Amino acid sequence: MQTKSREIRLASRPDGFPAPENYELAEVTHVEPGPGEVLVRNTVMSVEPYMRGRMNDTKSYVPPFALGACMQGGAVGFVVASNDPALPEGTWVQSMHGWREYALGKATEFQAIDTSLAPASAYLGVLGVPGLTAWAGLKHVGEMKPTDVVFISSAAGAVGAIAGQLVKLGGATAIGSAGGAEKVRYLTEKLGYDAAFDHKGGDIAAKLAKAAPGGIDLYFDNVGGEQLEAALGALKPFGRVAACGMISGYNDEMPGPRNMLQIVGKRLRIQGFIVVDYMKRIPEFLADVGPYLRSGKLVAPETYFEGIDTAPEAFDKLLRGGAHVGKILVRLAPEGTKP
Amino acid sequence: MQTKSREIRLASRPDGFPAPENYELAEVTHVEPGPGEVLVRNTVMSVEPYMRGRMNDTKSYVPPFALGACMQGGAVGFVVASNDPALPEGTWVQSMHGWREYALGKATEFQAIDTSLAPASAYLGVLGVPGLTAWAGLKHVGEMKPTDVVFISSAAGAVGAIAGQLVKLGGATAIGSAGGAEKVRYLTEKLGYDAAFDHKGGDIAAKLAKAAPGGIDLYFDNVGGEQLEAALGALKPFGRVAACGMISGYNDEMPGPRNMLQIVGKRLRIQGFIVVDYMKRIPEFLADVGPYLRSGKLVAPETYFEGIDTAPEAFDKLLRGGAHVGKILVRLAPEGTKP
């Protein structure tokens, strides 16, 4: 058996936003899996902000992507050929073998998922890294209380869309920011945010003050920069910042907030976190979030791009903040493909 | 009885560094204290960075100084006339009635101090706000461990001079920065710092990397700005910042660190604090620090200005970082004056 698979490789390291020439679409041919290996047909892959960091050749909490090699990232799919009894053909799995149509690897690099609980793609979103990030950032980093006013930037994004709903389900008040009127409407009309504003068009501090006139207790920071500065100004004494990502600084060196002195006077706490540190809490996460998902109280918006060749475009939209809402995914097999 | 007292009033609000015209030296005449009141001769007063904030007409954790009124701050002295049996004549006291030679007020506004334990001025330094700040910042905010490498900015200042010694007494490694070669020598030769560097003359990050080649675990931040940026770069994963003051930003709006993204990747924690929140821990503080002071293991450097009319100059030196080391004090009565 020979299986042709297209994959995206890192052709060169980007300076600023990645450009088409930084990627190469290549084709490889897989043969039968060896002992202990499986061949998986990926149906959906994920693009995530942290991948931009891996395109640089700098030390970070995850190693850089290698030049000329296939990129990596979360993906779901099913086993099409197996040489390991732990994962028979037809098993739905998730892995870090994204950016390719078929993945050949050790069975231990793939985890079986339960598609009776939710569609496979949910394991890349609400039940995966974005959901765990939202939950850990609010519960364990931000120590959210029901009386809190919580501000979330990038509030319609993969993490923000889940976080806003978890704020409301926890009894607290959710304020969100997003780029563009359409997304802002989506926040209040579909995701249940109490108030929302467009971070484009200036004076973020004034917009935040209008949305949260009494100030905020917790800021879930997905972007850094001006919104972090506005949040430091709006935080009440003893307020907290759960620093999840600073996407506005991934491509360029970004000046920090001019009002850092607020941290002292208001005794603020800024706590950075990354989701891998919370992997051991996945059972607690599923116990908290699973019931909301089953009862339909928590929805998981998704925006799809079609085909492996659209993955760079999907990643670009993610980094630039397009009109998408929720989790950005790339379909690697036609919708409905199954074992 | 009539007692003439000179005092410093806020004549106008400064823009940037306070200038001579922002102050007025005035003379008042006190009569006998009324019921429940005492008249205190101040011998020494303190200047502290937070006073700059009180010269602005902005909301903060302490109210602004009133225009035309005498300024306030820590002072020590002794009772010269009493109309309250709780504080008889001759009692040494501390109060917030600084910036004046004599203070008339309710006895409850003055606290008796034990000058057999340490000279009265120690209650403005190592046993007062700076000592409590250093101790609380290391122990309760920074959660210092004996294995920590601790970086302290403004390391020869009132807080830093105590903090560096407490780091060493706690078994950890102390790295300090100060302005000028003389102060830098003082850090390693007199205060026991393991390494020290001059923050003037550029490339603070390189100097910090040389002083602490393996990185730092805790940054005790007294200045903000470039040194905070260097510290964020040098902190190891899960490192902490005890944000005590950002004196470089008190006079002007200061751009924040350009490398805030480090907070996320390294899961750093920045925690602001102000000393008033730790007043209730003074017994614990005295239990920790008292023995070191009595045994001579902890020294409390002081720099004196002479006379109430030099108080603005002393404050200016504090804000600009002159060649002084330790606590800056202003003598309001000739050295040796006592009941």
C-alpha cells in the first residue's frame, strides 16, 4: 500500500507576519506502518498563535520548527492502517501531527478520542487546548469569583469564546473586546457577554471604562499591548491579570504598557501561564466543562478553511484577526469523511 | 508657652521633578496642647518616594497633599508638652507629622518608641517603613527561598540596603544595581551583595547577565523601566517580581518593558504591593529582624541632611538618585538633642 500525503513545510523563517514564501507545500508517500506504528488520515487540523513563536529560531517553552521539515500542531483523524493492537483501524485519534493530510507515527503519539461525546473537531477546541486554556486561566490563574467583572480580549477567538461563556456560567460578569462590529455583536448576541466593544478605532481605555464603569477585577489577556495598558488602568485594587498570550507582540517587539506603576499602587498581580502546565488537570477540566457541553449551555463556535493548501491562509487570518469567530480549523479531508 | 516651628508647605503642584517654587518654608506658633493633645519636638524626618505621588492631585492609595498646607511624612521626636497622661513629657514617639520642627496633635496620632532597642531614627528606616517593605517584599510577596538568586534595583537605597542583607541572611544570592561606581562598591564591600553593577552607562541586560549568568529567580523592583525589562529577560521560568516601586516613573509617564511576552512564555508572576498592607505583620517582622539588628548582623546605613530648610533638597536627591546610600533623613534638631 502506498499513500500520498501533502504536507506544509517551513521553507524559511519569517520576519514579522509569515509570507507565502515561508511555506512549502510538498508531497510525500507513506508505506505500510512498521511495528508499533499507525497511519492516520487527518480530517481536521488546528492553527494556534504559539506556532508563530515556533517559526523563529529562538529558545522558548517549545522548540522551534526545523527548516525544511513539516510543521507540527494539533490534528484529529482516524486510523487507516495499524500495526499496533492498541489503535485498530477506524479509531478516532488526536495528535500533534498536524500540517499534513496523513500522519505516520508510533501509536503512542496518538490518543484515542470519544466521538460520542462531541465531534472530533471539539478535541481541537472546546475539549482541547483552547478550552483547557480558557478554563485554567479563569479558574486557576485568575481565581475567578462570582462577583468578579472579567474583561477578555480577543473575546470571539478560540479561547475567548469559551472563556466568556465560562465567566457567565460561573456567575460573573463578562466584558469582551473584538475587532469589528460584526464580531462585537456576536459577543453579546450569541456568546452571552454582558458588554462588548471594538478594539479598533482608538481609545480602548475609554471604551473599556464605558463597558465596565465600575472597573474590572480580572483581565484575561490574549493580546497584550494597548489592551493590557487599558486593563491595568481599569483594574480595581488587588485585581489580577491572567496573561495567556500577547498575540500583538508575536511578530514585532511591542512597547509595554506606559502605566506599569498602576501595578504597585493597586497591588495588581500579573501571572503568565501556558496550557501545557495544566495538562495534568484535564480530568478536573472535563468534570467542570463536560456537563455544560452535554446540556448545550456551552457552545463551541468554529470557522473552517478547506484543504491543506489553505492552512497558511488560515494561520495568517488567525494572526491578523480576521472576521472569523471561535476556533479556526482547516479541513484536511472533505466534510463527513469517516472510517 | 509659645513655640515657634518652621514647616514646609506645598505651594504648587510639580510637573516632573519638584522645583524649589513648589515648596514654601513657613513659620507657625504653637500654644499649649489642648486636652488629649501633645506637642512634639521632631528630631528627624524621613523623605520617601511615595510622597512624590501625593504632590499630584490624583486619586491613589493615599490622598494628595493639600495646596498651601504642611506636607506629611514619617518623623521621630519627643514630647515637650503633654496634655494626655498616655504620653508624658520626654516620651520618644514616631508619627506621620513630618516636614515640621514641632508637631501639635492628638496623642493618639503619635506612637511611643523604645530607644533602648535602637536609636529613634531606626524607626524611620530598618525598623520602620523601609525595613518592613524589604522584609514583606522578600518574604510574603516574593516568597524567597534559600536557593533563589535575587536581583534588587536601587540596591543601596533605604529599602534595597536592608533587602540585600535580608537576602544574604536568608541564605540566598543577592545581585544589586545602583547608580555610580562608589555605590556599587558599597554593595559588595559593605552590604554583602554577591555581585553588583552600575545601572548607568547602558546595556543593563548585559550587565545583569554577567552578574547572574544562570538567570534570576526573584526581582525586587524599586525602579521599573529598563531594569524591569532586563529582569523580565533574566528571570527563569516561574520567576517572580515583587513590584515595590517604580521611582523612574513617578515624575513622567514611562514606557513599559518591550518584552512583556516573556511573562507568558516563562509563566512569570508580577505582584505589586504597598507596605501599608503589611502593617498587621509588624510583630512577625520584628521577631524576624530584631535579632539580626541586636546581634549586629544587619546594619542600617543612613545619610543625613541638616535642617528643615534642606528637606526639599533631600527629597530631590532621593528622587534623582544621588550618591547617598541607605535611608535619607533630615535632622530637624541638632544631633544629640534629647528630652
